[in-house]
Amino acid sequence: MLRLARILWALTLISLPITSFRYMPFMGAGTVVRPLALYPLAALLLVLFAMLWRREIGFPRLGSFSVLIAFVLATIAATALGATFAPIELRGTDYWDRAIRAFVTLAIGLSFFLAAAWMNQDEAQVKFSVRWLMVGLAGHLVWGAIQFYGLNNGYRAELREIQELFSVRGLVKNRRISGFAFEPSWLAGQLATLYLPWLVAALLGRWTMGLRRSSVNGFPSFANIILLFGALAALLATYSRAGLAVVVLASGITVLVAGRGALKAAWGWFLAGFRRDVEQSRSGRIQAAGVRALLIVVTVAALAGTGVFLSDKGYIARLWTSDMSSFWRYVSSASMGPRVAYAAGAMPAFDANPLTGVGLGASGFWIYRNMPNELLMGEPEIAQALAPNSRLFPNPKNLYVRLLAETGLAGLTLFVAFWLGILADGLSALRRKAAFSRFLGAAAVFTLAALVFQSVSIDSFAMPELWLNLGILAGVFSRSET
């Protein structure tokens, strides 16, 4: 059964890119978070619990479980207390409908975390997981490349038909790619929080430890580099402002925290090409200096090309060309109005009960009546949502706002404590000498940094990228002194 569990786990990792699978009859019509990975995940958990029943394996003992259990208990208490607020139903949906739906999404997320922790108890298992994660990424990138070519060469209709074979949504109206995901921003979020942490950690490990082959994750260096550049190219092609910002910030933090050795090694190599005291021939010194100069030119050209590529997209350029005469005019003209409106509309729920919030899933009952007046005009998305015939139920679109509004300070504090516990383990791993330990530490820093920033624009507990890397890290940290 262990072999079957590994096969199901590999299938779970490969299928992660498909975020909104069309054929899930048990999901509501309005549900867009429909990970295909739920099918192999459910089978995997049945196998694992069967093996646990037969005493073939043990239940994973994780320090983070105690904090997660406390968080779940806090959400249950907050939801029970929130029922006393008795919000009137909204568009045929009452309080307990939303609460049950919210707890189902939380259970889905926790299932990804549990399975990841259970299947990653040592170095070999983590390498197995990362390898199959990268297989899924490779498929993502291939389909994204096909989309990029097709959207720029008149094949939109054909691409849409293919996309709709497995996704509840076709393609967005512009030329932004989404890969197998629901929309471009979801692809960018997956790249930032699920795949790039391992690729960047492997690159830093190679520089820091002087590895010729990136054995820390089982992949040769050239494979990591190809996937890394492919992921960055796909990120650019999504034109996701949030995704770009998350990757830049998370990369910077990771390099500063986990990559000082890599920075020192790279800087030393760069300066060595211009030093006269290095014993080499005159032609050798010229060649070394030429390589460094060429590297500078290529880097500047790549940055300039990226800037031109992004600035040509009006959606990106709005960040610095929008009306800045007031805050509300800026967020509206910069295409951030709906997100700000939903988050602002949910905050009065927190004001109503700061300690425990109004109950899991209930923040939507507060949003429409508390949206800022300044954003009610000139926003087609909001106008469509407020139309009498609309069946859309609003959500905050911000995980921090959602936690505050629905679980209060107690829930937010416990959830952040869960993150900090894994970060502490990652920082501890960075202080060890083993290459694999430092690889895990760098991946933990990147993952947590990316999640901190990415959570400003997501709010669903059912998205696997919120849980899976954390589960892998929690599992291996709990059983290893790496």
C-alpha cells in the first residue's frame, strides 16, 4: 500500500496546476476553486488512514498541529458566537449555508497540509515530492507557452475550446496566459508560492555550497535553471501585478536571509575577473573581464526588455499613470477599486466583534452595505455584483481582512503563529551546515515571504498553494534534525 500511496501523492502533485476542474458534481455552480488534485488526494488519505488502522504507519507528530487545532477550535467558537448576530439571508443564502461552505473549504486546505506532512517525513520523500511538483510545473509551462503563441497569432477560439474541456472558465479577454489555472493571477500565485520557492532554494544552494549538480532536490543544475527561467517567463506573460510584486519581494527577502553566502560567492567571482593579482595570463585576464562585461550588458538588456514588455501593457502601466489626485481616484483608475471595496466593506464585521469576528464565511453579509461610496460609481464589476438579478455572494478577497472579520484577533493571531512556527524551523535549518538543511531553510523563507504578500489578494482556504509547501516543510522538520 505504500507504493500506492506514493503513486497517489505523485498524481496529486502533478494535477495541482488545474485549479478549477469542470467535473466536480459535488461543488456548487458558483464555486471556482475546484482543484483536480482533490481526487487523488482523497484516495491518498483513504490509503493512509487504512495503513494507520493496520499499524503500518504512524500518524505524523507535528508541532504545528497544536496551533492548527487551536485555530480550528477558535473558528468553531467564533462561528457559534457569530450565529447570535443573526444576519438576514443574502440572495437566498443564510448564515449556516455560508458557514458550512467555509468549513468545507478549510477542511480541503487542511487535507492538503496533512497529506503533505504525512508524505514528507525525510529527505528522500521531500526530493520525491519536489521532483513531481516540477513535473506538474513543466506541464503548466508548456501549456502556457502554447497559449502565449496562440493568443498572439489568432488562435484564441481553439485555445478556449481546449481550456474549457477541463476548466470552468476559458481564457481571459486579453492576451494574458493562465496555463491550467482559472485565471492569470492564479497562475502567478502558484508560481510564487508553490514552485519558485524550491527552484530559488536549489539555485542558492548551488552557489552557497559550490554544488555542480543541485543534489539538494534531485535535479541537475541545468534542469533547475530551465524551469526557473521558464517560470519567470510565464510570470511575465501573466501580467499579474500582484504576482510580480510577490516574487520580487519574496526573492529579495530570501536572498538577504538565506543567500548571503551565494551573494558573497557571486560577488567574489565577479570581482576576480578584474583583479590583477590573480595568477593568469594577459589573455586570460582579458577574457575573464570580457565575460563579466558581457554579463553586465546581458543583465541590463534583460531588465530593460522586461520593463518595456511590461510597460506596453496598459494594465501594468496604470500603476504609475493613474489619477493620483486622491486615494479613491487612484485605486479606481488603477483597476484596484473592486478589491479595495470588498476588503473595506468587510472590515465593519471586525469592528462589530474584534475578538472573535462574526463567524467563518459570514463576512460577505456585511460587504455590500458597507462599501465605500467613492467606489460605487464607475466600477463595472461592482455594478454587476450589485445588480438585482445577480446571484454573486461577495467575499473580502484578502486573507487578513477575512480572518479579522470572521475569526477576529484570536483567529488571526493563531494563524500567524502557525506560519511563524514553520518559519522558525526554517531559520533554524539555515544555521546548519548540511546542504539539504539550508535548501529547506531557503524554501521555507521564500514560501512564507510569498504567502505573506500573496495573502493580500487571496482569501480562499481551499487553494492548495496556501498549505502544500507548508505541509512538506512541517513534515520534514518534525522528523529530522536537518
